[in-house]
Amino acid sequence: MRILIISDIHANLTALDAVLDDAPQVDAVWCLGDLVGYGPDPNECVKRVQALPNLVCLIGNHDAAVSGVIDTTSFNSEARLAVLWTQSVIEQDNLDYLRGLSPQTEIDSVHLAHGSPRQPVWEYLLDTRTAFENFNYFDTPFCFVGHSHMPVVFRMEDKQHTTDLSIPKANSSLKMVPRAIYNPGSVGQPRDRDPRAAYAVFDSDRQTWSLQRVSYDIQSVQDRMRAARLPQRHIQRLSAGW
């Protein structure tokens, strides 16, 4: 079975459409959260994701903030402004959908979490020490996370009791070896200095992970963000990829 893995769309419909157009035919879609926040297209993105086949979708921290599940105390001022703007335009049915999502779940041999298995809404997995500690919080061979906006793989080395970090090459396929944590990167706001939208395809039969990048019309998204008076920093980072 081939499964499209997407995360951190952040209300960027142009990037999401580019990913969906570029992706091969799949049997299911797993979305790791943050459908909204930062970008100008929250309603369109929520509706587009809901229509995807055999969907499993998690709630991210921005989804939770917009829908009132958590407050924005720990958000920086610019992210808080984006949340407030999103709350002013999002439709009630989309709000209800986000509010009903879970921050983590388990499917077959895979644990899914937005941030981490230990703290699924907030924790970033950016280093081997944090990743190593999180292996104690799931029992499946694999775990898929988002939140950091960076495509990365953490693998547990059982003999050494250490965790190895690797960054997959774009448009390449990896043979998956248990136990490991995989991040597909961000659809709508990459932060690995590559502005192209990121996604992955998980082949559960062949046990492969294929990381893909696709270009999209960034300027059109930036124009819509300017029209909505969203924070300048969020506009600039789309073209910088950080």
C-alpha cells in the first residue's frame, strides 16, 4: 500500500495543490497536522485535505490554537497575529473539523504524532538526544512526525543504544529499517533552506520512504498574504525556505 505523507500545510493552498498534482497515485493520505496558521488559505486547505482519499489527519499546534483547544501564550507575537487573523476568517465547519482531530494515533506498524510521541502538540524533534528519549514513547517499528518543517530521519542503533540523524536527499527513496522516526518536512512553509514544498510517500509493502520536493508559485501566495496583512516575516520566509 502506498501512502502520501504530508504535514505543516499552513494554509498554503498553492503548495498543497502542487504536492497533490506531483504525487503518484496512492491508496491513502496521512496528514500530520497544522493545516492552518501562517498562510492565507485556511478554509480552502481544510476542505481540500478533508476530501483526500482514506484520510488520517492529526491536529497540530496551530490547528489547536485556531480552534481554541489551546491558548496562544507560548506563540511568538507574529504567530499569534496569524492565529488571530485565521480565527477571523475561518468557517465554523472547518473550525469544528480541526477541533475534533487528535494529536497522535497508531496505524498498523506506524505511530503518528504532530510534534513527538512524548509531547505530540508541542515538542520539536531536532536533535539526536531528544529523539533518543522519544523512542521510549512508542512501540511500533516506525514513527512519523511533523512540526519542525524539516525532512529528517532518526534511527535507533540498538547495539550502541544511540540515535543516528540523517537528512534524506530530495526525490530519493530509502529502505526503511526499524526502529526509526521520519519527518516528511513541510508542504506550506519549509525551513531547511529549500523553499520547494516537501512531502513523502510511504510504501508499507516494500518498506520504503520516498522524500519528494516540488516547486510552486511562491509569489502568488506572498501576494495573498500581503493583501491579508499577514506578518512580513512569514511572507519572506516562504521564498527563503527557513
